[in-house]
Amino acid sequence: MHDQNDPTEYRSRETVAIRGVHLPDPFRALNPPLYQTSTFTFPDMESVDQVLGGQESGYVYSRSGNPTVSRFEGVISLLEGGESSRAFASGMGAISATLIHLARGGREICFPRYIYSGTRAFIHKFLKPWGVPVHWFDPRQPDWLDTLSSRMNRDTGCVFVESPSNPTMDILDLERLSQRCLQAGVPLVVDNTFASPALQNPLATGAELVVHSATKYLGGHGDLLGGVVTGKADWIKSLSMEEGSFLGATLSPFNAWLLLRGIKTLFLRMNAHSENAMALSSFLSEHPKVTAVHYPGLPDHPGHEIARRQMSRFGGMLSFEVDSASRARLVADRLKLVRIGVSLGDPESLIEHPASMSHRMLDPKERIAAGIAPGLLRMSVGLEGTEDLIRDLDQALSD
């Protein structure tokens, strides 16, 4: 007899996203319950000894584990192909805990020049002042992989990358990079926020760990904060028992419940985001006021062929450039349907001017080195009608 509660029976990840990880429920509720509690009690002291001693499974305190949060972690493990997952209160909670864990003992961490501003800020405000060695590499250089390989050794804590990168939309060959990291005995960590597990699975290419800002596409509605790390069970167990528990960046049960709801439509949403972004990038690439468009779905994108190989679709994020910072700010001000905001992955389309917003803290030379041109605009393409979005961009770009 088929076990309706066994997600391993499902052949498609779309089904996993909807059915999730179903635990026994005497009430046979269609949707999972919300365990909105901080503490779990015990029937007697013998039960305390069994659970705390590890002889029985059980929950003690929601900072360490909660049934609703565990459901979310289980779904992510299935969607990403990881053995286990650990949820956090935000994407930066997941990123910072992972980097602290892998940098222990002063091990060097390697980063590409083109990376999320929050990760960059954590590097400069915490890792470097703590004495953690940091190596920056430039994946736009033709010999970047050989140069990075010669740098890596057993004292390298990890290589941490994004693909596509935020906000420059650079594409890294994750399979080749994973092979080099494996040869050097160095874990590869991939921030998969932009693609989501619906479009890309870095663990399948050989990465050790994958991180997400669950705030974005996993939640999908702009109404929660969350983060998650997934990968091999031994990595996740160690991370969970240490930084995951004692740094305190714990995902709330309610936000986990909202994430379980949002993930049900992840595949449908990512298809629609991708279709809209492809149409808008094609429109922008032909607009006379646009000097460059960065979207891996365009055939002339430098990473197009790699993206075709490692992504099922090209995602809902794009960036484009106009001739100056003042014109970029004017375009953002003129938009009527698209809203100005720093987040992404919502049904509503959002735009930001990195030089004025996410990368404002960098001086102009640092911004250029990070790939942030003065006229660069990053757009999170939403689920509105394609014609309406094109019309809005067209009028905003006109003189």
C-alpha cells in the first residue's frame, strides 16, 4: 500500500514542494500544524534523560528544534538533494553562521569579487577584524579557476560563491569549481538564493553546502524573514549544534509555517518570474537608452552556455545599465508599477540602484571593483503582466 506520508515516493520535486514532509496527524489536516511554542515538556524525568541523553528523539526548546521548523528543513533537503538542513532567522543568519563555522581556527575563506553586499559587509565588519584570512578572486579573468586552485590547500576553510551573482548576474561553472575544490579537499558553499532549488541544485554539481535567503523566492510573498543551509548530514549536525543553536539566529515557527505555504507554488512562480525576466531583458537589450543588460538567458551573456547547462531556466533577476547614476535614479523615480526596494523574489516587481542603496557604503573605486557601475539598476522581475512591465520600463526610460 502506498504511504501517503512518505515523500520519497514522489517522483517530481513539484509534488514534494506541495506535499512536503508529512508527519502523522490524528486530525488528518490538509495543511501542517503550527507549533507556536518556545518550550516542550516531559512526562517524567526518565523521559528527560532519554531525550537529552540521545536515546530518544524529541524537542526540548525551539531555539534548538521545533516540529514546524523541522518540516521546512525537511522540504528543503528534499528539494536541494541534501541529507539534512538547518534553518535560520534570515539569510544573513545562515550565511554568517556558515562562515563562522568554516573559518574556525583562522582558516582562509575565498570569495569572488562579485557578491551580495550583505556578505561583503560581514566580511569587512567581522571576518577581517577577527583575523580571518580572506582571499578575493575574479571569475571574469580567463585563468581564475587555475589561480584559485593554486591558492587552495588544507588550511582553506571554504570557497563561498553565488551563481547567478548579486547584482551583477555573473555565472560560475559550479561543476568545474566543485571538482577543483574536491581535489583540494576544500568545501564549496553556494548561495543559491537567486536561482532557488526550482532552477538549480548546486549539491548535484558537487558543492558541499548550499545557503538560501529564504526571505526571497522560497517564501515568495515578501512577508517573512528566513534562511537555510543544506548539505551533508555531518556538516549540518555540527553547524546545528554549535552556531545554529548558540548564535541565536533561530527561524520562528510561524515563519517556517509561512515558508511551507510559499514553497507550494515555488515551481510555478519561478517559471513565471523567468518568463517575465526573459521578455524584459530582451526588451531592454534593444532600448537605445540602455547601455548593457545582464541576464544569463540572453545569448550574448558571457555565462549563457554555462547557465543553460546548470540551470533549468534563467530566473527572475536581471540588471541593466544606463549612462549615469543620475539617469539611473531618474528611471527609478519615473517607474509607476515597479517599486523601489532592496529585496527580491516577491510577486511585485522591485528595482534598486546599488550605488545609492545596497552598495552605498562602498566608495566609488570599491564599487567599480565589485562590478557596480554608476548607472547599474537591479530588477527583481515580479509576476505582473509582461506588457504592463514593459510599458512601465519604456516610459521610465523615455526622455
